[in-house]
Amino acid sequence: RHALVIDHQLRPLFSFLQAHTLPIGVYATPADFEGEHISSAALQARIALATERAAGHLTTQALAVAAPLRRIA
């Protein structure tokens, strides 16, 4: 399992693309699923935590949105 791929590969890529990232990631393996359903309680808890933190971040960002950019050329 390569759980650190989020921190060592994806975060730098997203940073290069100037995307906002959160200091939490969710990593799952096929063993965490039964068909299309999540069977791992630990994974469900991690998803809930990440969702909670993302919702708080999105609310903060929505309040800080600047005026639309003007086209220069």
C-alpha cells in the first residue's frame, strides 16, 4: 500500500496547479469495499472527517471570494 502517495505525489502536483489542498487525505483499497459500498468503518470515519473539514474550508473560501477578474487582452 502506498498511502503516502497523496502527500508525496499529489499535493505537490496540486500545488503546482495552484489548487487549494486540505491537510487530510482519504486512501482506500479494494478491501475497504463490498461491491460499490464502503464496508470499512475506519474509512467511513475518515471520509466523514475529511468532508467536515472540507465543508468548513469551502464556507470560509466562499466568504472571501474576490471580485471577478477582468480580461486584460
